[in-house]
Amino acid sequence: MTANPQEGPIHVRGRAVVGIDIGKRKHSATAVSPQGEVLARLASFSNTSEGIDLLESEVLQKVGGPGKTLIAMEATGHYWICMYWELTRRGYCCVVLNPIQTNARMGARIRKTRTDPIDSLGIARFILSGEARATRIPDEKTIELRLLVRHRWRLVQARADMERYAQTLLDRVFPEYESVFSKPLLPSTLALIREIGIDPRQIVSRADEVRNLLRRVSRRKISDDKIDQLLQKASHSIGTQQATTLIAQQLHDIFQYFELIEKQVAQIDEQLEGRILEAGSPLLSLGIGPVLAASIHAESDSIGDFSTPGQYVAYAGLDPSVHDSGDTVRGRSKISKRGSPTLRRALYQAAFIIYRKHDYFLRRYKKYRRKGRSHTEATIIVADRLARVVWRLLTDNRPFKKRPPKKS
């Protein structure tokens, strides 16, 4: 048995409801009847097979066992995954709730009292209220694709973080360097730091080597005037002369780290491209690359969980948040950012590419630019429209066409 779709209500259908408060190593469970009466409680049980045996004997079997019990738990990090699948294997119907829902429910209570047993009871009664909606549980292929995509994003983010740290090291030793090259960590820069160093004194003392190196590495794309400017800046640099040897070693290590990450990202890109081409994704017809298409698929499949394009837009967190109370005049609404950040990022990057390729999206982009919206705001609006197009392409499993098909 699997969970209900993201936007679908959870139906109790006369079953007892067991709320489980998920922790890192210990969990808590409370069972209630369809009328809200507490039937059984287990204050603490471990995240092991023995712990789940204890849960089954002390709570689940007492309220009816498989077929007569609905189990609800929060999607707390990754700690719920093993519990969910083990209980599913044992025949129980399980649903997973987004913590945003439960936190809002718990925060509405008058007394600020929160313990694991109280939270598990709150989860169970939240299900009975009829307001809860289950989080989507993807199939195995989608999980594999999602793991690849998210690992790639983490690697890219890790490289960006380390690049910012490398910039702080450069600013210590040679703060004027950035005024010469707009992108300080270009391949020519990496070669310069590796072979000669970034210490301005070394650069000045080995001026001829610096000229020959930059000409060779850049294939003469760096002009002689630019090299002369670099040497002049180095001769008058105010950079610190402390720990220059250690800083050079750290920069060398960081560049090796860059090479490792780039190699791993290239391997992941190759896997993603193979999976997307094998699946014959209709998103490739939009003109985006296989990596972006894989990122969208990883967070969207199965698209049948979304019955309307508005639900899909909301899941991406691109829906506008509403601020309108009393006589307050509502200004520009920001997006909610309540959905998948990976999907939202992928759609934004895809929108940045697509509005340059398709007149329909370009007209929309220019329309809001003329209204005074910034480039980022206009691109987000394009991403909202793109999300609706993506929903339709995946729902119909058809390629993108400049003119949409006529409605039947």
C-alpha cells in the first residue's frame, strides 16, 4: 500500500488511527478510535526491528492490526523512511505528513506543551480532522533519479561554497587581483597559482614567466595590456605577507577538490542523460538539456499525483503568497517557496533558457519587464507559466509545440 497523493485528502474509513512522532533513534506512538478516543500508547520505542515488534504488539494489534489501522507519521528528515517501508511490508496502510501541516496544527494550541506522546496524539487527531494531506511517496526509479539529482546539486553547491572561501584567501594576499580579472578563478588563474603562486612579490620577480604562462594557458586570449595591468597591480599591492605559503598550499588543495567535484558531476550528468534519453522525456522538446529535464522529472514523477496545473505550481513553491487583511493594501506578492526547492530551482533555470528560445515565453518576460518588474521577478513569472506547460506535457506525454493542440 502507498500513501495518498499530495493534494488528496486522507480518508479514515472507520479505521483506528495511529500517530507516530518520529525521532532520530526513538519514536512515540498513540492510537485513537475514529471518534478520537485514546486506545493505546507507547511512549518510546527504538528505530529497530525489535522496536517495531514492540509497536505492533503494544499498539497496532490491540487496535485491529493490518486492514483496520491507518498509520500516520511526519516526514522528519530521512528518519521516517525505514519506519514507513517496514510497516508497509508488514501490511499496514501508512501516510506521511509534511511537518509544515503538523507544526501549524500544534502551534494553534493555547498551552505551549510539546512532548513526543503529545505530538503523536496530535498527529492522530489531525488525521481525524479531515484537514491533513499526505506527502507524495515516489516509486523506486524516481527515488534513484531524485538521489542522483540532489547529489549533483549538493556537489555544485559545495564547489560554490569552497570557491567563495578561495576568494577570501585571494583577497588576503592579492586584493587587487579581482580588479584585473572579472572571474578570478578562471583556468588561467588556476595555472598561475599552481605554477608561480599568488604572492604579488613572486609575480613581479617572475614577470617573464607570468607573461609566457598566461599567454600559453589562455591561448593568447589574455591581452598583453591585461598582463601588464596585473604586473602593475602586483608591484603596488597592499596584500598581507603573512602565511602566504600556507595560503598557497590551501589554494592548491582547493583546486584539487574542484577537479574531484567536476569529475563526479560529469559522471552524474552522464547517468542522468542516459536515463532521460532512454525514457524519451517530452521535456527535451522544450530545448532544455537532459540534466535540467532529469531534475524536473525527479521532483515531478509521477505527474498523475497532481490533478491540476495549479497544484503542480504550488508543489514547486512558485504560487504567490497572499497578504490581504482588513484595509491593508496588498502589494506585490512573493512566491510561497513552500514546495520542492530542487524543482523550483530547476524550473527557474529552465525558464532562463526557454524565454530566449520561444516567442511565447519571451513576450511574457518582456511584458512584465515593461511593467517595472526586475529580471528575477520576470523570470519567476515565466517559470510559473513554464511549470503549467511542463504539467501538461508530462500529463499528456507529448512533445512541446509552438501552437498548442486544439481542445477536443
